[in-house]
Amino acid sequence: MEQPEDMASLSEFDSLAGSIPATKVEITVSCRNLLDKDMFSKSDPLCVMYTQGMENKQWREFGRTEVIDNTLNPDFVRKFIVDYFFEEKQNLRFDLYDVDSKSPDLSKHDFLGQAFCTLGEIVGSPGSRLEKSLTIGAFSLNSRTGKPMPAVSNGGVPGKKCGTIILSAEELSNCRDVATMQFCANKLDKKDFFGKSDPFLVFYRSNEDGTFTICHKTEVVKNTLNPVWQTFSIPVRALCNGDYDRTIKVEVYDWDRDGSHDFIGEFTTSYRELARGQSQFNIYEVVNPKKKMKKKKYVNSGTVTLLSFAVESECTFLDYIKGGTQINFTVAIDFTASNGNPSQSTSLHYMSPYQLNAYALALTAVGEIIQHYDSDKMFPALGFGAKLPPDGRVSHEFPLNGNQENPSCCGIDGILEAYHHSLRTVQLYGPTNFAPVVTHVARNAAAVQDGSQYSVLLIITDGVISDMAQTKEAIVNAAKLPMSIIIIGVGQAEFDGESPLPPDMFPQRLQALGSDPSQKSKDSHPGLCETVWVSRQGVRVRLFAQGGVCQGAYPTPTPQGCGEEAPSHSSSLHPGILRGVGAGRAARDWAPPVSWLQLSHL
């Protein structure tokens, strides 16, 4: 799995506030003098941010930073981006943990302390920089329930000094450009006694008060004084917040396993300078100020050269819609016998004259959102797991309207009508095979890859996938196609166990979107294959492949040698946000791990 970008997902404190104009603020977290929980090394800290609901006052996880190994003074790279409302009191909570394993369950890690504040406190502090003491009271808050629990049960020592948290806020510009660049270095100082240096770069943007905020780290290149780092991409607003002349400081370090990285030197530049590309203007002397003061003949500690630079605008879901992209919505409904006899009221397929059944509710909730982005409102509707007349053949890809040549139905009402008709004509059977309908939609998506169409497959089911291996293969084969898959689980089956589709089945990194939706090309997809799992009655969602709104995720590996792991970030999802599934979030070039979301509608 690829490490997510260094920005936590956008979330709102109150879903009703979504229509109110807000300023977007980026919060950067640093800590000093944390508790040391490791016997033979230092702590491996992780910061988790929570927001408090405006009405119910419950704490909800908003996001997590990356994990930084072996340090009591972390400067976290990953930021939290929040909507700032001047007129509201927006309560925040920051919990620090020493991570001991890859488990996403915070109760399995040592609690290092917490701090409470409001977003207004951070923004209103001098230089928008707030320092607060981390504390462990007699009780700390359970990360999942928000209820008090004894601090000692989670590694805390009441009354003990826990260090300091430093919170910095900066208003974000509307710049949507993403810069891609690559650097190399030559003749860096040798820092290792028995070998050469293990260099990496750390990028900082300058603040108005003269301080610097970390914004990127490269990977470590082992045992060399002439490293070539991998190409990386970073939002321009993270690098300079849209101010092309703002100072960017780059520090060069020699990586050490114990976390005490050796400083080699530094240089400064700006976005405007970098944008000149590979030239004599972008060869920088790496200078160690202390060495320069002590040695009269000191020249530098090596040089760093910009090898390449490119910039493109990050496209949003709305950009693709404006560019003419059409959403092709296909629904696939589970007709297996485990749903129960449709003529009985206990069946999930029971057609009550008074209310919609679970399948119709799920179809309506998603379909009513997506249908507005399909101009002809003609939606293919398929069924799987049933015996078809007249010969009783089992099919996992049959048209609900009975038309093999054209399975499309007119609008959501047309799908519901075809669904009810099929219930009266087919025999529920089994098993629960997803691969045929996934392949069906993937085949159509593969036929049009010029950016003009984006496919969304909605699968509604009551049970566990029977053809797991084939389904995995079908989704992997569709990984670079412009399509998303939404899986909604209904009924009493157990959907809350391990992920039905593990995250390691996806490619390490999928190709990013084309930069201009109005200029259609073969590689300009409005999205890359994404899968969402909505469990029992829509209580939970699992997100796979491309995405950006997630909670309680598995940690992901980090660049070689940096010793960081990155549990993902969080948000909640309400039905209106379903219109962004796929094209909107898939625009980001990263693949998050399996995650949890809330879907409140069903």
C-alpha cells in the first residue's frame, strides 16, 4: 500500500454547516519532551485529532498523523485540514500515543497524554501558534466511545508531566496546483564512521513570524554521498500556500537508526526558483552554518540539484462534470435464497405496500444522488444468484428487465419496477458471486477511456462473497479503469468482521488523473477503480483503492529508512457526499488502507 498524501481528509464538525462558507485552515502538530515508553529506545509517537459534535457533544476521530520512530520531539508531516467558522466554538482534542504494533486499535498502544483546545485558540494565538501542556488525568477518554477510562489502564501515570504539544494554523489558499519534482545530490559530507551517509531531504515552508513548518520528507537513500531521490509530488499550497516567493528551506540529514539524524547542511529556495526547472539556478550549495563559522576554508557540505520540475492542476469531481464527463450507473442486486421467500414478510425482498424493503432503500439512497450526473437517466440493472425461467439455469449476470441486449432501465423508478418484476419471475438460489457483475461493468468501462464516461457499480447483497478469489481478480484487473464499486450489505448477516476485500490486493500506486478534463486523452480518467463496502444496513463503510475519507485505518508502510507508519485519517459520510465517490476522491495519487466510515442514511 502506498502512503497517503500528507493531508488529512476534509471534514465538517456539523453536517448542517456544509453549505455555510468557511475558511480552510491547515493544522500542523509538533511535540516536545514526550514520555519515553520504550525500554531500549525512544517512543514512536502518533497524534490523533478529534472534533466534538455541535449538538451531541460526542468526540469523533478526525484524523491521524504518521508515526515517527524513535523520538520524543516529533514534527509531524501530515496535516489536518479543517473548516474554520469564526462564529462557532470548535472544540478539538489531541491524543498522543506510543505505537507498539501495526494495529489500528489505539487501546493496544501506550497513551502519552492529551490536550484540549478550540480551533479559535490556535488561530487567535500570536502567529497562530499555540503551545499547550500534555496531561494525563486520573481518567483519559476512550478513543472509540469518548467515555472516561482510567489513564493507568492505557499506560498513563496521573499527574506526571507529559511534555508539550505545539499547534500551528495557517489559512489555505485556493491553489489546486500540484508540483512534481526530483532532486539529486553530489559530494555530501560523510557522516558514518564505517560507511557513507544515508541522506534524506526535509522541506519546510516559511511562516509570517519567521518560523518554518515541515511540509515534506524524501525517502532515505542508503550508503551514498551522491544520492538520487525518487520523484515526488506535493500540493503547491502545502509547499508555499500559493505564495511563489515564500522562502522554502531544505535541510539535508544523514539517517540514523536511533532517530538522532545527523545534520549535513541546508539551503533555501522558493517556488518561483524551482519552477525554472533544471538549470544553473537550481543547483544549491548545502551549507552547515556551524562548520562555516568554525572553518575559514569551509566551502560547502555538497550540492543538491533539481533534476526535474512539473506542475499540473488537481482536478475535482466538479471539474470533470463541467468537462462533460458522464456517470454511468449500474446496479446489481442479490437474488440468493438467503434473502428469504419474497412472499413472506421476514424476507429482505418482501414487497410491502407501506414501505420500501432494504434493497429498495439502498438503491434509492445511492441512485437518487448519482442519477443527476447521467444525462439520459438510463441505468443498466442486473441480478445475480437466481435460477431463470424456463430451464432453471443459474445466472450471476441477468438483466432485471429481461432484455439481454439492453439491460437499461429508465430512472430509479424503472429499476425498482424491473426489480419487482424479477422477484415474480425468477427463483432465488445462489451462491453469492460478485465477479460476473464486476467484470460486466469493467468491460464497459474499458471500452471508453477518454475521460468522457465514469462507471459506478452498486452491489446490494445480504451475505458474504462466495467467489472471493475471482472477485479479487476482477477488481484488480479493473484497478486502472474509470470506475467505482459501492457494496451495500443489508439484513442480519455479519458484515463487521475482517475486510471482505483486503487492501493488499491493490497496486502499490495507481496512475494519477489527467490534468485537464476538457482535453480528453486515453490516460485522462475521471477516476480510478475504487471499492466501498457498506456493511449491515449501511452502518459502516469500507473503502478500498483510491479514496480520501476514512477512519480507523490500518497503518501503511513509509518511505525506506524514514521509520514512519501512517494510520489514515477520518471523517464521516452522509448521503450527499456519495456523489463524490470515485471521481472526486480518486483524483489523488495514493491508495489508502482499508478504512471505516459512517453512512447515516440507511
